[in-house]
Amino acid sequence: MPGECWAGGHAHAPLFLPGWSALNYPWAMPETFTLILETSTPHASLALAGPGGSLLEREFASDRDHHACLFGPLAELLEPLASGGIRRVLVGSGPGSYSGTRVGIAAAQGVALARDCPAVAVPSILALPSASGAAGCLVLGDARRGSYWLARLAACQMLEAPHLTDAAGLCAAVTAALAQGVACVSFEDPARFPLPGALVGLVRQQSPSASRLWQAWGAAPQATRLAWAAAAPQPIYLKPPHITPAKRPWLLPS
């Protein structure tokens, strides 16, 4: 129901990509932790990656109340740590829920300021289950008002950045990807897209997670991580926000 949220969590064994070990994660140094927030969809999660590859994750679901549901699990993860125990904060930057993504980024920046560490935005789409495979996937989303967006991923890396298209372009891209054996996935219910019924049934709905965002950070080339770290955290905007014109513009100051 709108406004309703639930929370849960679990601890992971050391989490590495297949064939990787702690040697591939030089930032997982003793007594340093990375906090990860992923709030770009209603199925949000937070994780704390610690020494030796350990990962503690908390999850919650909320339709429009991320700002109300986020801070309980966030406090739970941070409470046992000393004030200087966080080395960096990673946060998903979408594309996704406009308000959810902004809430996550604001929380990440707040923790980073309080803990004197950097906050780094990582594209949320890299944290999808289908993004880690070598075959990759085509991600599609609804940009509203007759627009849609597409992105192509493989091995937790972006082959084609999110870009806008119309209904015809969406249908053509999905048809071509499926013909090539590439999975098509979306954060949203596939039924909302203007696709033929046969294609709708082949699009899988998936959600990113904090643990997979950590995997994406680990899989990214050093140059990519440095570029992410150098940029100020902000949502991935595909087009300017829609602003409703004032009904009585003569009341506005000139």
C-alpha cells in the first residue's frame, strides 16, 4: 500500500565476484568500512561492507516514503561503528524514482559529512542481477509523457549510457536485443510499456540492491571509479523536470 514500508536484513558471507578474492579489493583494509545505499526503486536496501569481504545488508520496501523508512536501518548499520570507521559511502544514482534517488543521495552526503569521508554516486542500473553477466542486458524504463529510456550493460559495466527514445524506438530496441539473445529487464512492471503482448512477456522486472552496487564498484575499472569519485553525487537526469505552469501567472513576481 502507498506509504507503507517494511524492513528486514541479513548478513552475507564474504561477497566477491566469481574468481575474485580479497586481494582484488585493496580498499577493504582492516577497520575500514564502506556504506552502500540503493534507494532508486521501491525495493530499497543498505549495506555495510567490512574487512575480509563481509557484508551486512538491510532492506525495506516503500512506495513513496523512503524518507521515513531509510533512517531506521541506516542507524542500525552505523551504530556499532566508531566515528571514523567509514572510509566511503556509495549511493545509487538511478535512473529510477526521482524522490527515492534524491533521498538516498542526501542521506549519503549527510553520512559522508558527519564521518569525514567521500560520497560517491554509482549508476543503480549496474546493480541489477542481469547486469553482471558477460552477455549483458538491455534495460528499459518509462521516462513519462510518451518517452522511454534504454541502456545496454554487460559485466557490471555500461556499454550504452541511458538515453531517451519513443515508443517505436523502444519496440525496435527490445525486438533487436531479444533476437540477439540479450535479456531485457526493467525496474518497472513490463505491462506499462507500449510493447506487443509477446514482447511484454519476455521483459523481466528486476530491482537493484546495495550488495550488487558494491559488486559493481568492485568490478569497475580503476579509471571509472576515479571518475565516479571526482563527480558530485547527483541523480541521473534524462530530461529536465516537468514544471506545471502557474494557473494565475499574473500573481507571480516579474
